[in-house]
Amino acid sequence: DSGVTQTPKHLITATGQRVTLRCSPRSGDLSVYWYQQSLDQGLQFLIQYYNGEERAKGNILERFSAQQFPDLHSELNLSSLELGDSALYFCASSSRAGLNTGELFFGEGSRLTVL
Amino acid sequence: QQQVKQSPQSLIVQKGGISIINCAYENTAFDYFPWYQQFPGKGPALLIAIRPDVSEKKEGRFTISFNKSAKQFSLHIMDSQPGDSATYFCAASMASNAGKSTFGDGTTLTVKP
């Protein structure tokens, strides 16, 4: 158990809809990362928040947005969903020290299926 | 443009054998190279990592070999066990934001008893 909690574990929705994925980082971790894993693909970095502030952005679509709340949990919002958005979405967190070592602790992911 | 290329895509090894997975990177600014292990239905978990100031790092049966001039690094799993069957990802990142990693596409390892 990595200590990172993601909900929901599975989500099935229709094209054009909007969903919100939630992540609670490990206790004490200030940094949260979102990654997308499509079928048979590696993980693609989407976005990072550190202590409530956006720290880095990767290949995140304009239809997607994220935020980190004062209690450090984070939400990834996906809107106007398309079939190609079907994927596993992982949240990861790191400690202050981890920000430099790169050690990430991943949750078990939220599997999104868009029909 | 993929910055971290991983091979092979899949690997079958007999129990007790050596599993070798290779990765190559392009960005010379990368200076942290972790390997992650992922079991079905689980998130990736950090297995072992190396910085470019050393050429090899060993932790138990797992060894990373690093060749800075060739921009390549590899994971060796000695005495492979069926419990090692998983998907392995190499990754690379920069010290300026080490958590923002670029991942390879993964290698599915099957260790046959």
C-alpha cells in the first residue's frame, strides 16, 4: 500500500460527459502528480501541483483541468470526453525530499471508460 | 517525440534466469533514472533508481547498469522468480523537477516456473 488513495477505481461514462477523479496523497506529501496510462502505453505526465500551486504541466489537454485543495487532496477534471480519453489515470505523490530525488508513490489508479 | 525508448516490449524468462530490460534516452539533461514495477491492477512502485554519477547500482537481485556516453541504462534481474512477473517501466527526469518523469512504454516480464 503506497498510501496514495484514488477514487473512483472504475468509471464508465459517455462521450461528451464530464468526470472528476480524486486523489489523496500520502500523509505529509505536498506534491501531487497526475499521469495518464493508455492501453499498452507508458505513463504520460499530465500535471503537477505542489502545496496548492501548479508546478508543472505536461501533455494535458485543454479539456482537462486539475486543482489541489488546502487539505492537499487533488482533483482531475475531464470534460467533453472522447473515446480516446479512455485510460488509467494515476495520481502520485512525493515528499519534499522526493521533489528532488524523483521518488514517486503511485495510487492504484482510476480506470475511465468512455463509451 | 519519445524521449525514453524501452525494449523489449515483452520478455519470457525461465525461473532462475537473468532478465534484461534496456532503455535509451535522448535528453542529456536527465539526471535521475528510476525503474518502476507494476503488477496488474496496481499502480507502479519504485524498484530501484540511479543517478549518472555511478555506472551501476545493485539492490538484492536487481541491478541497474548505466552508460552515460551511450545514453543507455538497463535493468538486470538475477535469479528471476515467477513473483517477478510484472510490467517494468524505466523513466528519466531532471533534478529541477525530478517527479516529472518521462516513462518508457514498459516491458511485460513473464517468468516461467
